[in-house]
Amino acid sequence: MATSPINDAEGAALFACLDGVAHAALAVSGGADSVALMELARRWRDQSGRDAPRLSVLSVDHALREGSDREAAWVTERARALGLACTILRWEPGPKKNRIQADARQARYDLMADYAHANGLDALVTAHHLDDQAETLLMRLGRGSGLDGLTAIPEKGCWAGLPVFRPFLDVPKARLKATLEALGVEWLEDPSNEDARFERVRLRRAMDRLETLGLGAPALARSARRLRRARNALDRITSLFLRDHGAYDPAGFCRIDAPALHEAPEEIGLRAMARMISAVGGRGEAMPRLGKLEGLLEALKSQADTSLAPSSLTLGGCRVIPGREEILVLREPGRTGLGDLTLNPGECGLWDNRYRVRLSARSGAPVQVRALGLRGYGELRARLGRAVSLPESAADGLVSFWREEGLVAVPPLGFHAHSGANAGCSADLVNPGLL
């Protein structure tokens, strides 16, 4: 029986998730699924009339193989043929590593989130489909993942404060291809999709054999969907626990009541720590590996049971400092620091995947956005002439604004060196309600 293309009524139902979105970015690589996303979204927008969001296309050139620039140019040409603006974002990969696909994914989302915050886009739409969902569940099952890992890919996520929608998670890839064939639209084939060095490719090749055992993509995706109900319930309990016992400070660090954490059920404790580390570490949807979280929670409890002075721990770009009464989760700058961002008057951007920063158009000159650090912490205390209500160890991850003459602003602490036309520096956490 032939696979049917997606019709207009189905398209309207798939993209209903974008109701209320003003400007959405479509993530397009040139493969069949993302080209189908571009074609169907444009068709849905045109049929929806004035209430539909504005659509733009973002494509990332990972520069991992020869010809990637030509593929990016092809995406641009196809988007423009549909009347969609297209921006190519380029990643400069470092030395090749074993986790190249994971690193590329992190970079891809970071680049798109940064662009979205700087250019007023309020959502990202990706073309992950039912087959992706099944493959992800199998990959995580092979790693011994817990409940969260086995729920696979969420229908709606968030990366650095940018909502991420995945409307095709119940749609088989074959239907997306059938849709393009019915429209007479071509797509690009990614050579890495045939490279058996990658785990996902090996699993994809095994799917036909699994189908004969009753482990086909629809059944696996259905299991992921059902597991998500349990995850949502546990997430709700974790939110209530953090409401009562935790806090996410505007200065970019978290604190949690130590006795409450140690007395909580282990699953809730793990989820609470994961959520804080994700928020402070600026990791988007990427949560720490469960095994490492389990080791962290065990170490925290072991230190609480001894009379020795506690020592700090690190995980997921964070430094965790135990205490008898409370535990702090702080940003860990690492060896390379958190990076600088230059803002010209009227510009906004994303700093460290945690802060949406902006410089007023009335401001007289550009600023550099960077971590306050211990030197800046000392300068801030001197400028204020008093103590600062901030753990000194949190200064390494605190956003601040600088010009050549020195410290200009630390918005989370309410410090602004100037007023009037030279003011206008703002910094807001992109996920203030993550806990």
C-alpha cells in the first residue's frame, strides 16, 4: 500500500502548536524531513491568513565535509523560491572528537538560539519525526538511560529561553518523503546518514529486523509517549519541591536547602539537581548524564554525613558547593572562560545561553558583556562603598557590562554606573522560571 502525502487538514493540525507565535524560525538542513517542514509550513501559513506567524529559515553550515557550503546555498535558494528569508549560520568546529555529532548538535542549537534572541524570533521549529523518536529511544535504552532518557524527544522544548517545537514527532519519515514526491520537490541526501561509524545509522539499518519482532518505530514512539506521562508527573512533583526548598537567583546561581535535598526521595533529588545544573550551566535541553547525577547526589549525601569540611564538586558546567544548611550551584567558567559579547547601541543578544542582554539605542557607545569575575567583584564593592549581597564565588558567572573606563553595569544587582543617555544596560535570565 502506497504511503500517502500529508494533506492540508493534517498540516493545519500539525502546525496548530504555533498559535500565538509571532515569528518562527524553521531549522532546515536540506534533508527530506526539513525540506518537507519548509514546504508544509509555508503552505499552512499561506492558507491560514493574517493570524499565521511570520516564517524565516535558519540553516547551519557545520563545515564538517567538503561541499557543505554548496548545500547551504541550495537551502537558501529553495527558501527564497518559497518567499522565505534564509540565514546561514556557520560553525567552526575544533579538533575532531569522538562526540562530533553531539558537539555539532549543541553548536547548532546554540547558534540558532543566539540568532533568534538577537533578531526577535520567538520560536524554533524542527523536523524531528517518528523514526527519529524510535531511534532515540533505542539509543538511550542501550546506554541504560532512566525515565527521562526513554521519553526520547519532547514535542515542545526550550533551548536558552527559545521555545522549540517539533510538530512531526508522530509522522513517519516515509510520509514526509511522499509529500515531497507528490509536490515534485527535491531534497539533499546527507552522506553521513550512510556512515556506519555513527550509532544512529547502525540502529536505522537494524529497524527492519526489529519490526519483525514487534519493535517497529510506531510501537517504540508510542512507548516514549506513554513514558512521558510519568515524567510529567515527576516533573510536577519536582517543581513543587523546588518551589518550597530551592531558588534561582537573578545573579545566575541556584541554592537549595541541604537537609530537604538529603531527605527527599532519590528520584526527586536527582531531578532537582538536574534542573538546577541545566539552568546554571546554560546547557539548553541537554541534561547531565544520569550516572554522573547519581554520583553527584551520592557525594553530596556522603559529605553531609561526615564531620570533615565539604569540598566543591563539578558537573555540567557548574560548581556545586555543599553546606550544612544549603547547597549552592554556581556557573563554572572552565579553562576558556565564558566569552565576551560586544553590543552596539540598540542591539540585543544572548550571553552564556543564560542571559538575554540589551543595550539601549540611547546609549553613547558600545559595551562588552562578560563575566564579572573576582576583579570586577572587587571594583563593584569599591564603587558601592559597601558589601555586596552575593556569594563571592558567584562572581565568576555573573553577567556584567564594561567599557574601556571600567565597569558600567551589573543589572542583576541593580548597579548602573551612569544614568540618562549612558544607561540602558539590561540583562534578564532567559529561563527565570526553570525551577
